[in-house]
Amino acid sequence: MTYDRLVCANCAAPVNQGRCPVCRANRKHLQQEGPFTGLNPVTLIALLVVLVAALALAAQTA
């Protein structure tokens, strides 16, 4: 889930607006860089499907 859809329990505003300290802290936490940060969920699912297919093909040939 992306942070633009999250609603803060503290101020009831979208987290991406950063209206309160809790929103700003959560937004900063969600924006941290990681190896899969730039990939959307559809791309991650596609990569997972390719990985499972490769494993199935490898298991079938062995």
C-alpha cells in the first residue's frame, strides 16, 4: 500500500499531507529508500510470477 492512501488516526487527515507530527513521522518512515521502493505492487507481483515459473521449470527439468 502506498502512503498516499493512508489516513492518520491522530488528525484524520491523509498521511501524505503531513498535518501533524505523527503524519510527518510516518511519511518519513514510508519514504525511506529500499531495494524495492520504486516498484509498484503490480511489478512486484509480476516478478514473483516469473520467479515461481523459473523455479517450476528448473524443478521439472531436474
